[in-house]
Amino acid sequence: MADDPYKTLGVARDATDKQIRTAFLKLAKTSHPDLNPGDARAEERFKAINAAHDLLGDPERRARFDRGEIDAAGQERPQPGPHFYRDHAEGPAGAHYRPDFAAGDFAADSGEDLGDILAGLFRAGGGHPRAGGDRHYSLAVPFLDAVRGTTQRLVLPDGASLEVRIPAGLQSGQVLRLRGKGAPSHHPGQPPGDALIEVTILPHPIFRREGRDIHLDLPISIAEAVLGARVSVPTIEGKVSMAIPPGAETGTRLRLRGRGVPAAGAHPAGDAFATLRIMRGPNDPGLAAFLAGRTDAPQWNPRAGLEEAS
């Protein structure tokens, strides 16, 4: 039997949808299999976290779980009700099926007609064949996989799995639909429902995404900033060479055209932006002595703007 999904995510039973999503994202970042290669326990934790969010992240399924209609694995629980066959058989309506019941007594017996009985017996299905229901899942996708596109396996709560195609440029919150991969229909000849997969993109230690552009902070040395240099810059497709102009300052943003999210459909490729961060580096006695002894340095106040604004 699956664990209590509230305990799995570490949230209270009255937690808001935002609190549930926040708890899921926090746990997914530490337990995702891609971040814990070869760790079977982490993989099991992630399966449990994903299953709990699949249930509680869907308002309708969460409400059904809270009412006791489905269990922690999302399976239906037997529900007592007035429209079960035994209730009809043992109640007044059941008289119609006992050996001593006469057809002429139908209307006089209880005022019910055949339509009333069938409506009671088939109330759950509305009397009309229909397709199976949709099933909702959550999938955490590594940053680079979402940007480049890939195929990822989604492990379901029951141990089965689905192959999910991740299109290039996918963003957090988007929902992928796998037709025919939902719940089977209870009516012969009717198709199953769909699997609806909400995607969460895991953060990257270097890259940030804004629209179709990719941003990163690029550390450079004092010498590279003053004199200029050609340095190696990481991008989502590998390292490229970029020129640092002489006199660059922290906060200077340099563009690498076409190095952002790849083109897809009507969307052109994005750009990559490297924001320079000048780093002092290890202690350098020679540099300190040079600066202390220099007498021809131009005099200027780097905080002048702050003083004028105060």
C-alpha cells in the first residue's frame, strides 16, 4: 500500500496548492535520479514523491482521496451506496426479481418503472458509453534536456512507465498530452483516456532561462578586464570562444548570437548572454605593492553616483 501522500511531501492536510507544489519541487531537486546516479534509494524516494504529487497536485483527485473514494495509489475504494445491486435485490425494488413477483404487480408494487431501476443501477456511467478518464502526472525534467529536447521515461505509481517526448524549448508548467495513455474505459469498444503530464524544469547550476535566451555569469580576472582577452565560455551546446574587450567592468553583458534555446517551429533560436564578474583572485603581493606605489593613477570616486543620490 502506498504511503500517505501528505506525509511523503511533508505537508499538512490543509496545505494550499502552492505549498504542495513548493514541497514537491524542493524534494524533487534532491532526489531526482539524474542528480543521484546509481542511488536506488534516491530513485525510490523520487517515485514516491512523484506519485504523491500526482495525487495531491490534481484538485479533483485530491478531493476524492480526502473523501476516501480513492486510496493513496489512486485506486478506487468500494463505496456503499443506494444503487448497488444487492441494495436493490434486498430492498423493495428487489421484489420485481423474486419468484413470487407477477408482471402485473410492477407499477402497483412501488411506483417505479424499469427506467428508474436502470437509472439507479447505471447512475455512475450516466447510461451512456464513454471513453476512459484522463490521468494526471508530474514530470521533473533536467534543464538542458528541456532546452535541447529529448525522450524521458516516466515511472508511474503502479510500476509501469511511459516514454515521454520532451520537445526542445519546453518550459515549466506546460502540460504534455499522451493520447490513449490514461485510464481504460469501462465500456466495451470505447477508447482509454489520455495521460496529462505537467512538466517542472529543474534548475541548472550555471544557466538561467529568460524566454528563449540563456543567461550566465562569467567570472574574469582583473588582467582580463583591464587588458582584454579571449576566453572560453560554456553554452548549452558546449564551449565557445568569446572576446573580452579591454576596460570591461563587472555587469558588462556580452551577447553570443544564436546560442540560446534552439529554433523550433515559428520560434527563432535565442541568444546567450554572459554577464561579466571581475574576480580579484588569490592574494597577490606584487599587485598590492604596484597599486600602493603608483603615483600617476587617475583620481576618481567610484561611489560618486551614490553620494549624489543621497
